[in-house]
Amino acid sequence: MKKLLIISLGMLLACTGRPCYAQKTAGRADRYSDSLRAILSRKLPDSVRIATLFQLSDYWSDKDTAQSLRYVREAAQIAKPGSFQEALSHFYTGSAYFDADYAQSGKAYLTAEKLLRKFPGREALIYRARAWHNFGALEQRQDREKKYAEIILQHVIPLARQAGDSVRVASNYHNLGIIFSNQLDYKRAEGYFNTAIGLLQKLDKTSLELADAYIFGAKNYVYLKDYPPVKPMLDSAAIILGIHPNAAYQLDFHMVEGMYHSRLRQYEEALKSLGKGMALAKEQKREYDYQGMLLQVYFTYKSMGDYPKALGIIRSVIGQKTPLIRSANRKLYYYEYAQMLDKTGQHKAAYEWLAKYAELADSTFEERTKSEIAALEAKFQSAEKEKRIYQLQANNEKAALTIKNNRLLNWLLAVVCLFLLAVTVLVLLFYRNNKRLWQQHKQLHDLEMQKIKQDYRISMLSAMLEGQEQERTRLARDLHDGLGGLLSSIKIELSRELSVQDDRLKNSVTRTLSHLDDAVNELRRIARSLMPEILMNYGLAEATKEFCKNLRETGINLVCQVFNYRDSMPKEKQILLYRIIQELVNNAVKHAAAPQILVIIQQSGETLFVTVEDDGRGFDPDRVNGKAGAGLSNVKARADFLNARFELQSSPQKGTSVTVECEI
């Protein structure tokens, strides 16, 4: 549980919840604002004056709400009713209210999007995409991340594609990467970040959007604990930011750089980077970003083992006036504060803050949100595929109609010729044709019945396997969250008894705490066996290696080898293959008395081979055929569901070899 909470720090400042502003720099702020006001002092056409007022409103939108509203209202007074400029005035009103009033901001963005629908052209499409994106960002800030993902998939990306705005498409793939990173699905987030980086590199290798993608991609690798790609990404971002030294993305860069150094235990460099970020956040009055920097400093001191300093920092984070907007943030703060209180001997206070954390914990909601976002992604991808399929079907139907017309003409000519030759020949041909059609109909009917039977069998297998995995997941979560939390609370309560003077009681409590540690470790082992976290995060190969490693520690001579595996298989298939490996290894341990067991995972092109061999007592497959135990039956059922080829080779006293060949 402690590990999960530390990793969930990624949700704190990985938010995409910020509006699409025009790019502004801090160093030239006064000159930019003054130059725009100087333009307004001249005699200008209404269209130019309105555009300038919108620029000023956009400039002040994240600095001074009142100033921003003053300029956009002045523009709205000039704009003609029902004009394109009037629709844009609602958009910039939403930007002005973005940080101050979520309800007013969201209402203005939706009004702008509705009014812009009647205007054709690329510019209207881009503003509609921006309005939807900013509305989604407001939803995320109010802890409705599932709604934000839905808006990006269903509105923002389609509108940006329709407008031909490749930069905006790439930016929203970047945003989807951040959303999945927030949900701790870092492998899926990695794919979206890399897609965004690839698109942006083709467009402009010095753009600030590319720098932002590098920074968040590097942060995602930090969470994955995959550190080699981090520095090249940060170096690439630093080169771009060197061209734009006053860009707002400097804050995110210092944050990720500090996190990277902290994870590598380069604490002095980490504190130096975070210090630069805190100074910049203060200068730009970015309270939320300052809070995130301060929290990273806390984790750095915690990693250093300087608990008094860490306690002081987390206390100041909780005591800040800035509201803790997201429930995930509050849970993290409360849990970490309870930990530091416990580390510094304040056990009673630690227990009280741990109780506050428990009130906020709702792992069921988080899992549901994560699955709903994944379902939305699948729905979006399915819709894109259906569009392509529909287009192909239309082309095929057109070709089929042409062929049908040609066939009809040929038949008519043949009938005329046959009628002239002889009526008897026509009757004979008619009879033979009907007979052939009847046979084809019968064959089609037989094939359809076979397909129905096969679909029914697959659906039954799917329901059975899905039910098994859901029950394993539920049991693992209940053990980890329920019993694990209870044991942790008992440990904290017993820890307070260590301060007593009675040595006999103190020794007894110490032994009890040791037993509790053993119980917690055993509980975690069982939970990982039921639904290993490493399988969901790092894939089949790493999960199998971990499974074999754990068995070797019990004295079993087990070897695991992985060749050319690229981890591109869907998670559902990986889970089924992992269960097959578990069952086969358990059978070898229980029944074969094998001196040695070998597990091989090998990928060749788009085909994956999983082999489990042992040199145990073996058996005669022909004698047990039809009488296989539940273990082998489960393996065959899972292989059938995967549409995989299952091959079993065994003979008495010569060991057993099982191979499953599955298409990725």
C-alpha cells in the first residue's frame, strides 16, 4: 500500500487541466501588453480592434481575471450580433474565468462551441476544438478525469483532424498520455507520448509543444523506473527551451529534472533543480505548481532519511491556503503526513491522520474510472476502424452491383440462345441450376450452424475465464486493501507500546511486530499470486520471470528464458498465457517430481511460443486422454479461447513438454 501511494504522486502534477492559451513569455510581458495597448490608441477597423482586444484578454487570462474580462467585454460590445467575433467573445470569456470560476468558464466555452458550429472553415473548427479541450480541462480540475478523456476522444481530436491541425492532434495525444499516466497505466501512456513526439518532430523540431511532450514523456519514464530514456528527453527539451528561455514550460522542466535526480539519489542536484522551479513558480504566482515543487522537495528529504525536515515540509504543504483540489492529492498528503509523524515518534497523531486518509480512500472508484477511460479509448479506436470498414464495404457493394448487372445480361443472352436451340435443354439447365443453388444453400446453412456453435462455445469460455479473473482481482484487492490496512493499523498501535519501561513487555511487543511483518509479507505474496501487479504494469515476460524467481527461492530448480519478446500483445491475452504458465509449472511441481523445470517465452514475427518442459516422471497421453485433470483441462480451455495451437509431448520416465503457439 505504501508503494502504491508513493507512485500515485504522478497524479498530483501530471494534470493536463490547463486551457489552450496563446504562447506567452514572462520576460517580455510588459512590452507585449504595452505594444497591444499602443495599437488600440490608433484609429482601427472594428475587426482589427476586436482581434487586438482578444489578444489582450488572452494575455491577462492567467494573470488578472478582472483585466481579462474588461478587454473581452469591450470587444463584445463592438462585435455585431450573430457574427464570428461575437462567438469568439464567449470563448475568451471562458479563458478569463478559467482559474476563477469553473461554472462560468465552462458555460462560456460551451456557448462559444455551439455558436461556432454555423461557421464553415478551418478557423471555426480550430476554435471549437480549443473550446472543447478547455471545457474538458475544467472537468479534470474538478476530479472528473473520465469525462475529460471522453471529450478529447469524441470531440477534440476529431475536430482537430477535420481542421487539418496536426499540432493540435499531437497535443491531444499528449494529453491522453497524461491522463493514462494519472491512472498509473504508464505503459499505455508511453505509447501516446511517443505518438505525440513523433508527430511533433515531423512538424517543427523547435516547437514548445515538442518540448512539453519531451518533458512529460520523461516524467512517465521516471514513474516506469525506466531511467535511460529520461536524460536524452530532458536534454532535447532543454535545447528547445534554450531557444525560448522565458517559456512557461520551464516550470515543468525543473520539476521533472528534480524528480529524475532524486530517483537516482543525486539529492544535491535534485534540490537545486526544484529550488529553481520554486523560485520561478513564486515569480509567476503559480501557487499550484509551487505546491507540487514543495512536495517533490519533501520526497527528496524523505528519501535522504531526513525525517524532521520532511515532516516540516509536508506540514507546510497541508497548511497552505491553496485548496487541495483533487481527492488523490489529499489522500497522498494525509498518508505521507501520518508516515512522517510515525517516523518522528508522534504515534498518536500519526494514527489520527491515517484515519483521515482512510476516510478518503476509495480504490473501487479509482479502478472503475481507469476501466471506463480504457473503454472510451477502445470505443474511439473501434469507431475509427468502423469508418474505414464502412468505406470498404461501400466500394465492395458498388463492385458487386456491377458484377451482378453483367451476370444478369449474360444470363438473358444465354436464355435467348438456349430458347432458340431447344426447350428441353433450357429445362435441363434450369433443373441443374436449382439443384446447385440448393446444395450451396445447404452448405451455407451447415457453415452457419457450425459458426453459431463455435461462437456459443467461445462465449461460454469467455464468461468462465472472465469470471475467474474478476474473482482473483476481487480477492487480491480485498486482501490488500482490507486485511492489509487492518494489519498496518495494528502495527502502528503496537508501536506505541515500545516506549514502555517493562523490558519483558517490550520484547513481547517486538516479537509481535515481527510476526505482523511476516503476516503482511505473506498477504502481499498471496495477493500478487492472485493478480500480480507486475503483469499489469510490465507485461507477461517480467511477470513470468518474477513468478519463476519466487519459486526458485523455495528450492525448486526452475529456469526462465525470454527471447525477442516485444510486449505488444493485449493485456487480456497476456493474463491467459500467464495462467497457462502457472498451471503447467504447478503440475510439474506437484505431479512430475521433476529435478528441473524450464519455461521459455519466444516471439517470432507475430507469433508467440510458450513452452514448459520438465524431466520428471512423465505419463502416457493416450491413456489419460479424455480423463485429464482440472489443471490440464483449464490449460486446454484457455488455449482454445486464445485460438492457440496446443501441443503435448510426454512419455513415462522421460519428462513432459507442453507448447502453446498463439498469434499476437
